[in-house]
Amino acid sequence: MTLDNRPLFKGGCQCGAVRFTVEGALSDASVCHCRMCQKAFGNLFAPLVSIGQASLRWTKAEPARFRSSSHVERGFCPACGTPLTYEAPDGVALAIGAFDDPAAIVPTIQFGVEGKLPYADSLPTLPMRDTTQDHAALPWLAALESYQHPDHDAEPTRSS
Ligand SMILES: [Zn+2]
Ligand SMILES: [Zn+2]
């Protein structure tokens, strides 16, 4: 499946030190359950989208990279650790959750299912709570100040 409805995608890490733009259509979006992806993302699986022939540009710092195998490097923010890339000789994929609008990138296939955790398929059946349903935590939430980079690039600063 090709996502060709949006020519420009943006995203970055949690702290905002690493930001990217992708111009052109993204290619396959997937989740990978393999043990390598679990470790690289510190997560149950890795949601990734291949950039295909689109052009990827790092607009601030470049990610740091860890060579996880003889074939693959994994990019992450050197400042905050957000997992960002899967880089193989046949192409680059970006972490879907790192995009400013991750809802626009819909996974269409699961890879590495031999590594799928036994409870992964039952996640949607778990009880669900909205963050604000925990009334005891509301004062804590009200006082919380986020240091996460917003899901858009900073406004250009005007010289005064
Ligand atoms: Zn960061
Ligand atoms: Zn994997």
C-alpha cells in the first residue's frame, strides 16, 4: 500500500533535538514483533513505515546509530533515546510513533510474528481507562509541565 495522499510528513524525537521531514509517498507501514525490534524499541513490537523512494531529511541533529546486526543500524535520539529508524541496505524505515501525525500512517502487515509475545493479541481486550478517569491523579496532572517537543516545528523566532 502506498500512502500518496500526503506529500510532506514531519516528526522527531521526544525532546525535539532530532527532527525529520519526509517528502513524497511513504511505502509499507507495519509492526514487527521480532526480538530485535522489541529490544530496539523497548516495547512489545515496533511500528515502522518504510520511506520507499521518498526523500528523508534530518532538519536538526542527526540520530545516533547502533549497529544491531551485520545488516541493520538502528537510529535513536542521542539526547533523549527515542527510537527513530531501522536502516537496512535496501532502505530506511521510520518509527511511526515519532511522526507528528502517527494516526495518518496505518500499519497493514505484521512481521516477525515468530517473536510475537503471547499476550500481544489480547491487548485490545484489556480494560480501558482515559487518563483523566483517575481522579486521584488529577491534581498531579494539573501541575504537570510537559517537556516533550510539541507535534510541530517551532515557530520561527523573530528578531526584536
Ligand atoms: Zn530527543
Ligand atoms: Zn523486527
